[in-house]
Amino acid sequence: MANPTILITGANRGIGLTLTGQFAEDGWQVLACCRNPDQAGQLQALTERNPSIEVHALDVTNYKQMGRLAHQLADRPIDILLSNAGIYGSKGVSFGEVDAQEWRQVLEVNTIAPLMLVQAFVEQVTASQKKIVAVISSKVGSIADNSSGGSYVYRSSKTAVNQVVKSLSIDLADRGISVLSLHPGWVKTDMGGPNAEISTRQSVSGLKKILQSAGSAQSGQFIEFNGDPIPW
């Protein structure tokens, strides 16, 4: 039996890079996607050490490019399709300062692109053994957990993608596909900043356990990296 396969977007840095390395170390075939592979030095170095990593160019908002890649990988079952690529937008933006164009850009990457990714690769996931789709969301997208306000742009993009995940969990159930929304924690990355609570390895260790054990019982859930459920 062939080794299982995971496709990861935003694989050139942070959580995506660490996920790529750890899944490869565990013997998975990793389809590591990023916008500019030629500029992804750390990812290329990983690939040189581990031939089970394949690097593919993918701007997640370039849907024609996404379609071409899906066609190129048409005969490759994908056990886990992981939408990890995301952007925050400008930080420290308060009420009255939100830029509408920037909001649209964040929604494009964080909310629309994950759905387009699933539409492009659903046949490959259906053909796999594990049949898992996962989106890296954020706890700040939880309406129930919002007690501090602000962060309109990023919050709304993650709240919206959580709704995408919920609908996908219903619409893809007859294909046997399980769909999850995952909170990676506040992680020390370019986005999370140096004051974040946990390292990428701590986050990825938890995310990997969830992804490898997930099934229909977890489909449609919003789950923290430590396994705890998060209210919508």
C-alpha cells in the first residue's frame, strides 16, 4: 500500500513549513504548495533532505493555476487536504479605520480560497483512504469567544470560513469526507509575532494528532490544537 498523502498550502513558512517537515518525517508523501517556490529557501532545504516532499507553485487566489495543479495531480489520491495559507491584514486597526479593499483581500485568501481549494481537489480526496479536509482557522473567529471586540478584518474572515467548513461537512458527507476547522493556538510565527504563547512545533504536534486520528465523528467541528472543542 502506498504511503498516505497530504497537500498543504502555505508550506513555505511557519505552521505550514513545520507541518511539511513533520509529516514527511512520519513517512507521508507531502505535496507542499506555496506562491514562489524559488524563494522558499527553507522549504527547498527540507525537500533536499526528504524526497517524499514535492514542492508545487500555488497562489491560492489564482484559481486557474489551482485548476491546472488539480489536473496535474488528477491521479493522486490525497488523504488530507489542508488549507493552511492565510493572511492577517494590518494589525492594530480599530473601529473607524478599516480599509474596505484590504478587507476584501483578506476574505479572498482566508475564506474564499479554502472553498475553491476543496472544489478543485475533491475528487482526489474522495479517492483516498482517510478522506480528510481541514482548514486552519483561528479562535478569534469564534463569535461566542469574542469578548474584546476589534480585529474586524481577520475575525470576520475566520468566522466566515468556519461556516464554509460546517457546510462542507454536510455537503461532502455522502462522499465519506470529514471536514474540520482547526485553531493552531497563538503561535510564534511571522503572523503570530514573538510574544505568542507556543512554538510551531508545539502547535503542529497537536494538529498532527488531530489530523491523523480524525474521522466522521469530528466532521463539522471547530477544534483547538490540544484537542479541545471551540464554540462557534
